[in-house]
Amino acid sequence: MSPYIDQKMTKRSLPRSQLRTLVAAGLTIVVTSMVGITMVRLPESTAWQPPPALENVEESGVDQAVTAVLLNFRSYDTWLEVVVLVVAMLAVLAIRRQHHFTLEQTDTFNDPVIKHFSKLIVPFMILTSGYLLWLGTRQPGGAFQAGAVLTATLLLLVTAGLANADPIRSSRVLLLIMLAGFLAFMIVAIISLATGHPMLQYRSDREGLSILAIETAVTISIGLTLALLYFNAFASFIGSSSGSAQSMENYDDPV
Amino acid sequence: MTQFEIYSVVSACLFGLGLFGLIALPNILRKILSFNVMGVGIFLFLVATAQRDNPSQPDPVPQAMVLTGIVVAVSVTAFALALLQRLNGETRTTILDEEQAENDQ
């Protein structure tokens, strides 16, 4: 058969990927315009009153409004947020083929520059994390920000190959540290319930101290949990032998 | 255009960009990143709402919700990456619907 007849007889419709892109673009434009118009047209509030959270900051034990909301007025939400982290850790444990966490040395960067730079900067990063934790009582800061810096510190140590300095090989110790934030909240909840108060209500003369104690436990817990989550989710990608899957050498990308 | 309107439009655009990426991109890692972009758009809108009525006294409750939301998004991303890693280990691919992608070429 001649190619001319072939071209006439085989009528190709739009390829599936282009059709999907067009449908996605149309849907996106519709949804974005709807969402945008709704957002812009939100009615102004008629009788604005100062937020109750702002008015009661002095009684919360800290000087910063957001920290007061997070750790005093809505501390139950923060406790559940820590639970979300624990559940994510359990889910990643269930997905991995090895059912324990490791914090081992990798040999990704045997670069002496990165090793030396890490040795210089890690103490300052730990100091920054502690400072952010303390700063949360009077300015934006607190447990989650400090925990994020701690996560960055741990990941830097691991990828620079320095994590073998004093390894925590035991998976149980790692799990205990990761549960420390949750346990701190639970201890405060049990104590408050046992003394007859509503759950998670601090002693009125020790509110600042309770908040700082909980935040410290949550910081350490978050730092280790996030570092282990990301390290173990992509362990083989950064070269260690504890990963659960093959490396992504045959990474295909037709897009 | 008021500040809140600018924030709202940017937030809606971020949400739309994330939605487009989530649907149209076949690579799963890019879908995960698009999902995060959608989340960031919503966080921006929450924070903009907090300071809308009286910028000198922003409501701290939506700001605390955004902090919680960021941590939840990070946890979900970690789990999604672990799933992607497991999928890559089992099927040696990172693309959803690879047969379609092959048929189109």
C-alpha cells in the first residue's frame, strides 16, 4: 500500500498525553478563576473585634502570640501535629523493606572541603537551633523552626560522612528520641488530668516553664524524626547501603 | 489593588499551577512537588486572611494553623517520597502510566 493511502485511512486522534495536558489546563483555568474570584470577593467584616488570642497573650506564659496559640490555647492541635509526625514515621517504617531506622555514615561526599566546612558550621547550627527554640517565647520562633534547623544539621552530618562519629546504632534509642515530643505532651496531659484540671492546662505559675520544656522535647523529636524520614525515604539515592530500593540510575524521563 | 487582593490572586495562581502539575505531569516526583505548591498557595491565603481586617493586629490563630499545616505537608511529602522510592524499587520506573507515555511517542 502506498503511504498516501495509509495517511488517509489511519486517522489519528489527539495523543493521550496532549489530551490530558489540555484537560488539565482547562480545569486549572476554571478552578483558578473560581478560587481567585471567591477569595477576592470575600466580604469585609462588619464589626471587627480584636482577636481573643491577642488579648490573652499576657496570661499564656509567653510574650509571642503565635507561640501562645500553638502551645497554650491550642496545644491539643500541636499534640496531634506531633502525632502526625509519628504516624508518618510509622508509615515510612512500614514501606521500607528494612524495618528499622539507621543513621549511618554515607560516603557520598568524601570531599575534604565539605567535611571541614561541616565540622566548622555544625556547632553554630546547633546553637542557632537552641536560640530559635528560646526565642519562640518572645519573637517568632519556637519548637518547629528549631527542629527544622536541627534536621538540616543532621542531614548535613550524614551527607558529609561525619555521622559515624558517635553512632546511635540502636533502633530503639532512635525511636525513643522520636517519641519524646509526643511523650512530653502526654505527661503534661496526664498530670493535668490527675490534678483535676482540664487536659493540657498548665500550672498557672509555671506556664512559661512548661511551654519551654514541651518545646525542647518537641524540637529534639522533630529534628530527629524529619532527618530520619527523609534520610530513609531516599537512603539509596544518596549512596548508603541501607536503602530499600535500587538506586535511581535508570531514571526515565520522556517529558 | 489592595494587598489582600494581590495575595489572594497569587495564592489562587499557585493553587492552579500546582493543580496543573499534579494532573498533567507524568513523573511522580513532579506530582509530589506540585502538591506541595498547592499547599503553599493555601498557606499564603490563610496568612493573608489573618492580617486582612486589621494589619496592625493580625489574628494569630490562622498563623498557627499554617505552621501546623507546614509540618503536616512535610510529613505527607516524606511518606509520598518513601512510596515513590518503593515503587521505583519494585517497578524500576518513576512515571505513572508509562504505557500511555510510550504509546504517545
